[in-house]
Amino acid sequence: MAPSFDLGAVDAAAGIWLNRLQRQDLPGCALLEAARRREASARQHAEALAKAEQGRANLATEYLAKEKVLHEHRLKLLDESKAAVGSEQRLRADAEAALAAAMRQLQEAREALALEASARRSAEEVLKKQSHKVEELEAVLQEDETLAILDEFREKSESQRRQIALLRKQLEASEEEASSTAAALQEVRSEFAAKQQQWLSEN
């Protein structure tokens, strides 16, 4: 910052300078004119310096005002950044919580899948054993059916045997009856032949 100038101090310095000039035996008018010129030049210079200083002060004030606005804007941005960071932290915490929950659900799903696979293997083993039992039962049933068929065949065979035996008895009875009938017929024929011979001999 440029140094400030006091007009009173300038006037005092000009007075001192005029006193010094008066002690040098110069003509009064010439000294006074020179002093006035120097004073006017000094005054103009001082006014220019004061104007420049005022301009610098105005620039400094404007700069400070702008800096204040920028500072307030930076504070606002900082607050917004803090709010954004807080929101991001909350979102990250929520995301981490959701991720942890998803990992737990995934682990539970894996455990459930493992249990389901184990249960499926157990069910397949049970089904395999049941299939073997069913096959054995089917074999037993087939054997039972075979035995039932054999029993039925035996019953039919026994029935046929009984029928054959009955037929044999009936046949034997018929043969005996036929033999008796043949003997009786032979006897009748013999009697008829004898009577016929007797009748022929009488005639």
C-alpha cells in the first residue's frame, strides 16, 4: 500500500522551504513566485497521490468486499460440501448395511440350498431303498401270483383227477352193466336158438 500524504504537513514543509529561500538574499517576488509554483506543484502532486491513495483504498475496499462475498460463498460451499459428505456417508452406511443384509441373505440362501441338497440326497437314498423294497415286494407278489396259479392248477388237477376217477368208476360200472347185459343177451339168444331149434324139430 502507498504511503498517505497530509496536506497540512505539505504546507508546513512549503513554509519552511520559503523561510530558507528568504535567508538566501533572493528578490522577494521571485522567491515568492518560485515558492508558489513549488507549492502548487507539491499540492498537485499531493492531490494526485491522495487521489491515487483514495483509488487504492477504494480498490482495497472493493477487493475486501469481493473477498467477503467469496468467503461467504466459500463458507456456503463448505457447508454444502459438509452436507453432501454427510449425505454420502449416510448413503454409504445405508449401502454397507444393505450389502451386509444381502450377504447374510446370500449366506442363508446358500445354507438353505445346502440343506435342500442334503435333504434331496436323503430323499433319493430313501427313494432308492423304497424302490428296492418295491422291487422285492413285486418279486414276492409275482411269486405269490405264481404260487396262486400253481395252487389253482393243483386244484384243477385234483378236480380233473376226481372227475377222471369218477368217470373210471362210471365206466367200470358201465362195463359191468354191459357185461351183464351181454351175458343176459347171450342167454336170451341161447334160449331163442334153443326154442327155435325145438320149434323147427316139432314142425
